[in-house]
Amino acid sequence: MGRRTAKSKEKRQKKLQEISRLKASIAKVEAANKLEDPLSMLMPFKKFERNGYEASDWGWSDREKKTEMTEDKAWYLIARDLDSKKPVACVHFRFDLECDDEVLYCYEIQIMPEARRKGLGKFLMQILELLAHKTDMKKVMLTIFKHNPVGRDFFVNKLKYSVDEISPQTPLFEEEYCYEILSKIMPEKKPSVVEKAT
């Protein structure tokens, strides 16, 4: 009888620890989503105003995409040409939980052809990585189509992202999945900026 009690106590303790860990993860993601301006933590970005940003509704006709892009948890970085002020790049991202891990998920990065291959994409992704680090997210994640070798090369070879453990692997049919999930693990830091704010 004593062994059962000890085992059940141990099992209960493990369950409580898991619940506590999950609550802490949810709190981090919620705190990051409550930030009015996540870029305010990145003073060099503010100081040099190299690339502006603003929340934007691009008015897509595709209803699902429009809904995705206008949800409360959607964040955007908008890069503008210094002279014309015309938008030349857009990044849609969110703070989220993915398999119980706190992540910054890059939903989309779009760069106008005239602004490509000038370091802007790398710069925008570095901002996302810095935001993930500053908000204590465990990794930056993104989805990439398999038929986009240029994009895959950019993320895997230039930015050192790797195929994430949740990415669909070895499907029965090659056509079964047209995408991969890539990620980059963020270095741990202490204390969390988000924890200080709460």
C-alpha cells in the first residue's frame, strides 16, 4: 500500500510540474502578444529607422489569407524605400505555442524584386530572431514550400535554419507534403524581458 501511495504522489507531482510548465509557456506567449510595440526593445532599429514597420491589412481577396493576416495575434514588419517611402518588404509573424514550445513563427516574408539580394531579407529575419530572443521564445519557425529551392537555400544555407522535428518526414508519397517546417533554436537568456514587464 505504501508503494502505491509513493508512486501516485510521484505521478501527481510530475503532472503538476507539467501543468506548471505549460502555464508558464502560455504566460510568456501571452505577454509577448500583449506588447504594443515589440520593436521598442530593439533600440538600434528605432535609432537608425533603417526599415519602417506598421501593422497593415493588405486587403487580400482570398478570405482565408485575409482572416489570417488580420487576426489580433498577427504582427508585421514593413520595410520601405528611404526615398520613395514605398513598401519594399513585408514580414508577417506571431508569437505562439508549437508543441508546447514558445515560438516566434514567421508566417510570411515578401520582398519586392528590386529589393532582393541586398541583405534586406537577412536583416528582417535577424530582427525576428532578436525579437524571439528578447521575448524568451525557444525558437523561430517557418514553413517553406519544397518547390522553392531559392527560399530554402536562403533559410538553410545562409541563415542556418534546419528542418524542425515536427516537419512531416518521409511521406508515403512525395506529393503528400509540399512543404517543410524549418526552425532555428534561440540561445537561452536570463532574465526574460517579458518577465520583467509582467
